[in-house]
Amino acid sequence: MSKPELRTFNLRADGGQQDFVLAGRVITYGALSAPLGNFRERIASGAFSRALATSPDVRCLFNHSANHVLGRTTAGTLILTDSAEGLDFRCQLDPNNTDHVNLYSSVKRGDISGCSFAFVVDGEDGDEFDTDTDERGLRFNRRTVKRAKIFDCSVVASPAYPDSTSVVARSQALDFEHTLFPPTRTDQQFVENLRKLLDEASIF
């Protein structure tokens, strides 16, 4: 098996501690990462679909540490939802776990502001490289991940996909419309998709 790869993305939190929930988008398909060494990367739509169909054991961690588990798909405390636009997640934290409480507080304060996902390319044809032109007109090497397996999504610090993801810490007392995304977020379809995810998860 190929060595797992890690990718980070932005994290944002709002709200109180009545119902500790982290929910948001792991990755927006087609969005380019920041430079990763000598290339930039994008995840193709449906890249995780085949793996997710097998109901894999995926964990939500702190700093990719198995000693700091926040949620897990096999326990029902982590829910991953795949769509044509991206991969969304919902993680139910435990208010009786002091590590969860402390982490939630740090995220809310903005001391911890990123998340990450760990994946491995599925098969020799699971990714491909070509070249493209960036916003400055400069050529760069581009990697497209077409098929992959996801192992975890983790709360960390520095984003590799800074402009294509969003996370919020939810409380039952919060107004969904005003706390789900930063003010610059304008993807109304994403709002609708995530509202449906949260409604189905019965966190209100």
C-alpha cells in the first residue's frame, strides 16, 4: 500500500458548548491546493466514492494522533457525506471529555484554525500529472487525485487547501445561517447541502 498523505484546510468555530459538533467540508472537488513541493493538487469529484461505499473506519483526530480521537465512523460519531461538489463531515464531540472541551475552546478562540485529511491513492491509475497556468500566468505542475481512500480528518494548524473548505462548531442554541461560514462564503448550494446534512443528523 502507498504511504498515506496528509492535506490541511481551514477551520473555524463559533458558538457555545450545549452540543459539541464540528461540521463542514473536508474538501471541495476541483479546488487547487497551495503549492505542495513542486506541484499543486486537486481532488476530482467522486475520488472517495468507491472507498466510502465500503463503509470504511475513518476517524476524526487531533493532530493525526490515534491517542486523541474526536469521532469515528464505525461509532456513528463521525459522518462523512459525499456529493458531486465535495466531501462533508460532521463530528459529534463529547462534553464529558476534557480533551474535547479544551480543543473546542481553542478552536472557538481561533488558537487552532486548521484541519487536515489523510488519504492514500487507490491504484496505479488513481492519480495523474499534467501542467496548467496559475493566476499569475505561470506554468505549474498539477496533480489530479482521481481515486483515493481517506483514513482520517484531523484538527491541526496550517491549510493546504485554504480557500475551498469550511468548518463550524455547532451548538443547539446557535443561529445556523449566521454561524455556518465566514462572511466571505457565498456558495449557497453548499449552505443548502450542509443544512440538509445537519438536519438529517438531528443535531438541532
